[in-house]
Amino acid sequence: MLAKKFRLQIQNWLNDRNKKIFSRKSEFFIIKSSSNNLGFSRFGVIISKKVSKSAVRRNKIKRIIFNFIRLNKLHEIGGKDAAITVLPAAGQLEKTELETNLKRLLI
């Protein structure tokens, strides 16, 4: 799991209207990012019940995303905050498919 200091508090971040937010969209994810004044990046994941009715499956997807970020050391690249929204089509994907689609957007 990703350390707490690298996780983004999404509610506070989305309510801050002074930030310039850039968006990128794919078939499975929407990534909204902005710059921060920190020496590291922070990530947050948003998964609704439309992705999966099962909380177990939604948490598993969230863990897959956070572990992908941790293992690829994306949090060490400084100065970005990113909120990753998982779209319903991603609920049917396996771990490797999730990681490859996420890699296309983040790296």
C-alpha cells in the first residue's frame, strides 16, 4: 500500500477552486492532475458503485492502483497531485489489464 503522505485527500483537493487542473481520459480512467509545492507526488483514487456493487472488488481495484504507483515509484516524481477516477468499464478488467491501461496514462 502507498504511504499515507503520498495519498491525496480528494475531498479537500476537489473543493479547492484556485488550482489549475488538467484532465486526461481513457476508456477506463479519468486522471485529473495539478501541481503542488511538495517534493513528491500525491495520488487519490475515486471508485463509485457503478464500477462494482461489491466493496471487496472496489477495494481490490484501489489496492492494485496504489501498488502500481508504489512499485513504479511514481510518487517520487515531484510536484504533482493526481485524482484517478475509475470508470465502470474498468470493473471487468484483470490486474494486468488495469496496470497496462493505467501505465499508458501515467507514464
